[in-house]
Amino acid sequence: MSIKYSLDMIGVEYKIWVPCDAMSDEVDELINASIAEAGGVTAVIGTGVWLNSSHDFVEEEVHILSFIGHNLDEGMMRLAHMLLEQGQEAVLLSIAGDGMLVTGEPEEANTDIKFSWRDSNVE
């Protein structure tokens, strides 16, 4: 017996690490918007350990949110910007396996970043 199958490209993986204690109605709203845009999310609770600006180790529980889709960059940057506004020193993102650390003063955070090199229409 032979099984017929198909393989469809559904997008690239986007991940964002959100501290558990950073959850708020505003953060939930942005996460829900990304879930709606991507069609789903995989959420894992883990422990994040990093060095802060004073070079002290910080350990915290984090939600590791993984989305698969196209052009989710804007939603990820809105979420990162919101976390910076709420006092996060930095936000870790991963897009298609490329890690990015978003930092900056909240008023300087750029929510208009477009990753045009990931545009699916480019040949």
C-alpha cells in the first residue's frame, strides 16, 4: 500500500522569549494578534539566564512562543517594543533560526522594522 502525501511551505519559524512576570493584558492582546495572524502558537515554559547591564546573572521563567508563518515581523516587533516599554532590558527574538536581541529605550525602539529580505515574493 502506498500513501500519497503533499508538502506545503507554510512559512518560517518566529520565536520570542517573554518573561512570565511580564504578562499583562496588553502583552496578551499582542500575543493573541500574532496567534490569529499565524494560525497558532507553540508555547513552552523554560528558564532564561542572562547577563544584565550590570553584568549580574538574571534567572527568570520565560514563555518561549513559537509561531510559523510569513511576514510576522511587525507583530514580533510590536510585542518586543511593548516588553521594552514595560521595563525589559532586552528581548530575544529568533526568525528562521537567526537570533536577534532587541534593546533600546522604549521611545527609541523601532516598531517599523521590515525584514524585506524575507519577502516571499523575492526570487
